[in-house]
Amino acid sequence: MSDSIEEWTAYHEAGHALMAICLGGKVVSVTIEPDDDDGPQRYGDTLVHWRSDRSERQLLQFEILVLLAGPVAEMIYRGEPLHPGFVPEWADDWRKAWERAVTIHPAPRQRLHQLEQLLRQLHQTLSNDDHWAALAAIADELLAHETLEHESVEAIVRQWIG
């Protein structure tokens, strides 16, 4: 396996995109070549829109899962059981998940426990053969084209996951 940051980023962004679709979100775009918008340096970006019929709590839960799915996908690809809170490239995803979880789990210890439980569940889900095949296909397409739009991502996922 190559240690290419571009490959790690493709799997990371594919994790975000796959989880968003699995939860009923619309992946507007996913890229490994994000615009330089004078913000913090990013290696990739996934833009998701959610249906408006979701409750606020459900949207928070979905956003947390999508945020954590990127680091988990990269973790699986790299074969390294790392914690997203301790990897600088994943710190923003972890921080955002932590902040969104405040409403659901106000006590820091309980929040940490719940987020770590979600990490384990995501690891199991994304390691499933069909999910991993879909994720790898998205990553391969990202490496080939750098940016994918909604229709392309949906088609890839439908091919692997009913």
C-alpha cells in the first residue's frame, strides 16, 4: 500500500460521502482538490445536503456519523487503529463532532464514551465487504477525477449497496 496523502485523503473523503448517502443525505460534491478559501488548509472536502424533514437531533446524529466516518475510513485503509482526536489531519472532524454532540451528551465523559462507541460502530460498518467495496470505488474515482458530483457518487454506492 502506498503512503500517499492523496490516497489517504481519497479514502477519508469517500468515508464521509458513503456515510452521508447511507443516512439519506445528498452528496452535492466530494473532492480531494478543495478550493483555497483562506481558511485552514484542507486536503479534501465533502458537501452534504440533508432533507428538511429531519428533526434537529437526528440531523446532529447524522452529521456526527458523517464527520467521524472520514477518519474511520482512513484508519481502516491505513491499517492503523488511531484516535481521531490525536491525529492532526483529523482534528477538525473530531472537534466538529465533539461540538455537535454537546446538545445530545452535555457531560464530557459521557460524550467521549458515546463518540468512541460510534467510532467502533463505524469501523464495523465500513469494514463490511459491501460498504468497503463502495468506499474503495468512490476513493478510486476521486483519485482518477479529483472531484465527484452527486450523480456519480450515488451511482457508485447503488452498485455496491442496495
